[in-house]
Amino acid sequence: MVKMNKKSFALFCYPWDIIDEGYDAIIDAVKRSGLNSIYVTVNYHSGMFFLPHSKKRKIYFPEPGALYFNPSNWHKNHTFQSPISNLTENWTKFWEELSNKCKQNNINLCAWMLGTHNSGIGTKYHEISVHNAWGDPITHSLCPFNSEVVDHFVNVSKDVVNLGVFDKILVESLEYLPLRHGHHHEVIGVDFPDDLDFLMSLNFSRSCMDQLKNKNVDGEIIKNWVKKISDDYFNKRLNNDKMDWQDFEKILDGQFWQYYLIREESITNINKAVINELRQDKSLKIGLLDFGPLYSLGPYNQRWQNGVNLEYLLPLIDEIHPTFYFADLDFNKKKYVIYKDVIKNKVDMIPAIRTILPQTSNQKDLTNQIEIFNNDAAGFSFYNYSFMNYENLDWINKSLSLQDNNI
């Protein structure tokens, strides 16, 4: 067990929180919560956010795919460009002043860096998005087989490191998104099983198909099989037996599994490229946000259906940040038992806790969640200051104090 005063306790927030409310407000929030770190986004996808304590606005739509720093020269010459947020005219000054405030208050400043989940770029440049078996562009998910996509995030990583203000980088969403992942005002009005949900999320972009061809895998066969399975269910009303990982290995005489491993390799490769760039600053800690516990198929050894294989990624990072975003406490406990067997204590584990509805409606809810992980956790992060009432900050402080008293 790690002593509480040695653990990393962090609050997630966004640049607009700090710009709207001021540096002191976010510093005070961290202190009020009893925390020692803050995660601030350096880039983001999109959303519609209700901001309960902001005095400037109540609803905010972030500019899709925006960068919250001034990129270096690569940006203007790149094949595609993320917009640069206009929340401030001087991002360098923003980060320097925030860094100074954090240092004065012994708070670690950490970059929260998003990856291929990017609706801003994908909507503007359909050709570099993931495409499903029907050829539909999945515009909030960029294709990691595309070399320009990889190059974009390597350059973003380089610029984030060169800001020189961060103690840690938390990497999120260098992965394939599930079918039901939110875009905006999405509607899925029918039910279907988890295996079909997974199959309909698979990538068959041009870059993906080219890579399959280079490795002598017939992507058209895989794509047509996915379409047939879907047609059987929705149009012919055939209820085939539900497939699991072992079934996927055998489908089409193993051809589907060859496809899957190549798909998985694309995620490993983009993660390696980004993390290798971040490692240019030897003093930085690198964390990886892991959505694996949320996926319906569960783990297969150390792999998840989003293409992440922790066998290859855990050796590259210092911390893993799993997400147990379930409102049912007993279900969280079951998921955690499974998760411990997946990561095998290879790196520090810092669970991300949603300190908002529906997972957390009072301080007891929060305390009960923390108790599940506390004996093994090297810390906790709390999502998200932007969406909380101020009383939620007190819940965090009280819940952590109770854990401290129980050691």
C-alpha cells in the first residue's frame, strides 16, 4: 500500500475553466479538494458542456479538435490542421503563468493530451477517418494506419514537451472508438448484441485496406463478412450464437484474426510513436488513460477490443489510469477484480473517478468508490472540475481523509 501523502491526487479541468475563472480559482479548487496535481487539456475533440459554477457562461461548445497551445512551424505546412483555440491570444503566456502559479503552491501541472478521437479533423478531412465495413466515415475517429495522422500526433507531442511546463503527460484515446461512443446528438434506437456492436465499429479505411494488402490479408473478405453478419441480424432476423474472443480467432479460417492483429498493431505503433516523442524529456512521467474496463467484450489476456494491447504498452509508460465509470458499486468491484489480473501490477495504477452524476451523487458514493481501489492505487484523479458543484470538491477532500485515517 502506498501512503496517502505519497500518492498522486489530481483534478481534471479545461483551459476555458482557468481562462473564465482565473488561475487562483483553479488553484483554490485543487487545495480545497486536498489534491496535489491538475490535468489540463492541451487539445480536445468536441462536446456540449454545462458549467455549473462558471460566472461567464453556462453552456460551452469547445471548438472541435482545437489545440490549446501555439504549434510550431510543422502545423502550417501539414496536410491537415487542427484549429488553434482563440480563447486567448497568447497560449505561451497562459501556460507559463499557470505553471508559475502551480509551482508557488506545490501543485504538479500535467498535460492531458488527446489522440485519434478528434471530430474537428475527421469532419473536415473524411479521407483520414476510420471507415466501417459499409464505407461510412467515422468522423470523430482518425485512422491510425494513416501516416499523416501519426505524424500529426508526434508533432503535437513534440510541441507539448517543448512548452517545458509539465510534470506529467496523460495520453488519452490513441485507440479505436466503440460504435456507441458519443459524437453529438447521436441516436441508436434499436438493441443488438455486444459482438455485433464490436464488429460494426471495425476500421476498413483506405489506409487500413492498403496495409492489409501489404501483409497479404484480404480485407474485402473480412469487410463483406462483417456486412453479412449485420444483415443476418437486422434484415433476416437471424439470431446467431454470440461470439467471443476465442470465436474471433477461428472465423474465416483465421483470416479475421490476422486482420485483428494488424488492426491492433496500428494502435501499438501510434502509441509508441507518441510516447517515444514524449520521452525526449527524461524528467516527464507518462500516464495512459485506459478505457478497457468499460468494454463489453472484456479482456483477452492483456488486450481490449479498442485495439490496445497492454502487453506492449505497459513497458512504455509509468502509470496506467483505468476508468471504472459505472454507477453500480458491485459491478465496479467485479470489473476491478478482472482488471487487476490484466495489469499484474506492472506499473502504478491511478484510477480515474467520475465525481459527477450519475456515478457520484454524494460524498458516500465517492468514498465507496475510492475504497475499492485504495489499497492498490498509487493515487486517484477526479473528473471533472468543469462539471462539478463546489460541494463535490469537499466530498473529494473528506473521502481522501477517511482513507488516510484507515491506513
